[in-house]
Amino acid sequence: MIFGLSIVLIAVIFCSLVFDFINGFHDTANSIATSVSTRVLTPRQAIIMSAVLNFVGALMSDKVAKTISKGLVHGTLEQYVIISAVLAAIIWNLITWYFGIPSSSSHALIGGLIGASITYAASTNIVMWSGVWNKVVLPLITSPIVGFIFGFFIMSLLFEILRPFSQRFVNKWFSKLQILSAAVMSFSHGNNDAQKSMGIITLALVSGGLIGKDAGIPIWVKLACAISMALGTSIGGWKIIKTMGVNMIRLQPIGGFAAESAAAIVIETASRIGAPVSTTHVISSAIMGVGAAKRFTAVRWALAKNIVWAWVLTIPVTMILGAVITLIIKLFI
């Protein structure tokens, strides 16, 4: 099948894999920021572990990919529309990476797809608004809230259970347990985030008539996206790691364990129901919840406010970017 691809379709696949690669280093912080900041793992150890488990996680499911490929827009799209969506997401990812802001790669891609599709069709009817609301907007609102609550609850519970024990004892054991929680978080990230690019490439294959609309995700697509994300993860997004693991709150191993465990529970649940949630939103809010459980002033709320603004702006900005890029491409075809 792969030898029947047109040049334009190859360009779509290439852009999607570039997005997946950037997603990997942009969102590496989701998996390893807490482990690096608490010095449970060295940056090199954390990145290698995260890259391997992102790869494994990316191969485990395709429900999120199916949501992206056939749950957001009606009918088939021209290939340049899909390229516009991916380019919009790449631009936003690079901007937020440059400023060290942990924004959502997932919602950047979805925003770009919505904006490009509406511009292409000159109508909002092309968008499956019920799918966008149920699978994107609701999880966008609820997943950070649930992440915060879970982080707060798990941290508070651990405080109560471990009150009789010394800080040295707690640090010793949770230094080991945090490696496990970071591993689960890395797996969860791959299981949810890599599927977005799988969905986009599958959407392009459907648009190109190479597979049917009801076909599954081709295995070569799964492997290509898993490898791209793992390679991106291996580079590491140090600016965002610093923002999440150091600047937002000073974490100890027990706090890192609580945040990663809370986030992994939320992300894995979302992956099982096919909801493309933002791993960035969930782990960031879980870290805030952990800090608030310690004491409310432990969280740098001014920084948290800037992060939340980035969350709010991601979909509208990428919708505009997707629309503008679509209009520009239309001028040359």
C-alpha cells in the first residue's frame, strides 16, 4: 500500500511524523519532569526510559486515533487541508516550547484541523460538533480538574498514612516508587498522544482513497508514529521540564509519585474511551493539586495562571492558524 502514495499524501505523512517528533520533545516533560526535578533519575536515564515506554504505549491502542480520523469532521478532506492542520499545530508547539509553556499538542492539532476544515468547506457544518464537544471540549475542561483533585487526594492520603515515618524513610522508598510511576506515566503518554498523528495519517489515507473510512489504523502507521514520538522524546524538552518540574513547585519524590500516579490514572482512563485528552494539562494540574495538598502557597499560582491561559488559547489560536494556512495554500493551487 505504501508504494501507492501520492507526493501530496507523502507530504501529509511527513508533516504528521514531524509533528509527532515535536510532540515527543515538547511533551517529554509530561513524563519525566517530576523524576528529574526530584533527582530520582538523571536526565539521561529519564529520557531513555520515557522514549522506550512512549514507543510501547503508542502501539497498545487505537481508540484515540479513530476519534481523530473519523470522529471530528464529516466526509473527506483535501490533503492540503490536513497539511494545514498539522502545520498549525507544529507552529503553536514550537512557539510554546520556545517560551517554556506546557501547552497541549493534542488540542493544537484538533484546533488546526477544525480551523482548516471550516475554511476549506466555507461552512461550520463540516465539523462534527457533537464529537468535538464530547471527545474534546468536555475532556479539555474536566481532565485538568480531575487531575488536580486526584493529585490533591493522593498527596493528602499519603501525608496521613506516612505521618509516623521519618522524612528520610519516605524519601528512600518513594525514590524507588517514583521510577515506577514515571514509567507508567510515560506509557500513558505514548498510549494517548502518539495516536493523534496516527489518526491524522489515517484521515489522509481515507481522503486519498487508499483505505476505507471504516478501516482500522494500518500497522505501518502505528510503527511510524511510535518511532517518531520515541525519537522526539529522546531529545527532551528542557525548557518545559524546568517549568513543570522546578518553577511551578519544588517537588520531593513523594510528590512526584503522587502527581504522576494521578495523571496516569486520568490519561489511561481517557485512552480507553477514545478521548484525546491533553497529557500536559493533566500532569500540570496534578502537580498543582499535589502542591496545594502540601500548602496552598507552595504552588506558584502566577506561573500556573500563565499556563492556564495557554490552555485556553490553544484551540482558538490554532483554529486561526489552520484557517490562514489553508487560505494561503489555496492561493497556489
